[in-house]
Amino acid sequence: EAGVAQSPRYKIIEKRQSVAFWCNPISGHATLYWYQQILGQGPKLLIQFQNNGVVDDSQLPKDRFSAERLKGVDSTLKIQPAKLEDSAVYLCASIHMRGGELFFGSGTQLSVL
Amino acid sequence: AQSVTQLDSHVSVSEGTPVLLRCNYSSSYSPSLFWYVQHPNKGLQLLLKYTSAATLVKGINGFEAEFKKSETSFHLTKPSAHMSDAAEYFCVVSVNSGTYKYIFGTGTRLKVLA
């Protein structure tokens, strides 16, 4: 079974630029999560999808972050405009069953200069 | 409200000695609990999980954890540390509060000394 795919692996941008991350979860996993992990901290949930619907985006900074999962499969997370404090690893995860194991992608490491 | 507290941000042990990483949780519901490991520049990997079956859970690489409801704890242990165990460890609680949320602790960095 293929794992959670994320791209790009690394991204370096200047502040005020825009950036997008892509995630393809494990086939059949209806629930998808985006997490932000700042260096030295635990992952923090940004947004949770169930199929193509948002079930929790309470911690997503909506003035600059957006995410979509149009067909209920792959997802994109966008930041526009980026700030220095957005430098972090952005992790995508999916689950097969509610309450089960989270499967993580390798993450996208974003550096905002 | 649900929360997870990892009591030590850093733990150092000598190779071959026991490992204890402490985790306490707070949950209004019956939780599922997990331990994940993150090696430098690598993704998060599941070590073990508790989902209301046996309270002593065995995981990969010789790790195990015991769920103690009375103490609201889920400490991670290993009898003998190996150099390859050096990594960041995260305790995670999953609760069904309408939607399934996974709440991460702040992490414990394990250092293994030769």
C-alpha cells in the first residue's frame, strides 16, 4: 500500500510571497489532516477534512491560509502572503478509521526569508 | 477539554539502560492513545497505540506503554536503550468530540549516550 504523498519536500520563499503544498492520502482514507510543526514543537492541527468537506478549521489563520480537497482525494494547502513565522514543516496525515492510527507523509519544510 | 502533557522535554540515558518517557492526558471521553517517534529529518512513525483493549501495549522496537486510567497516564518504556532510539517522541490522544481530533504533546527528545 502506498503511503501519504506530499510535495514539494522543501520550499524556500521570501516573505509576502505565496506557496502551495500538495498531499495525496492513502487510497480509501476519507479523513485528511494538515498539521503545522514549528521547530521544537509538536504538530498543531490546521485543518481537518472528511471527504471533500471541512470538519474543523478553527486553528487555520484564514486571512492567509486556505485549503481545499475538491474531489475528496488529494488536497492543497496555500499560504498567501507568507510571513516569517510560517517557517515550519507542514505535515499531511490521513486515517482509515475514526480513532485509528494517523498515517503521515514526509512533510514539506518551508523556510520564509 | 482534552489535553496531553509530556512531563519531560529532554531525557538522557546511557545505552543499555531503561527508558521512561512520561505522558499524562486529560479527556472527558474514553481516549485512544498513541506514541509516535520522529527521527531527525524524517516523518512521524507510529510506535504503539491503545484503543481500550489490553492496558499494556507492546509496540515496535521493544517499546511498550501502560494505560493507567486512575493516574491518567500512558508512559512509554523500553528495557534497554539503543543508540538508534535517539529521536523525538510524541504522545497523542484521540478523542471523539463530534469529530475525531488528534492532540499532540509537546514532545520529548531522547538522547542516548554511548
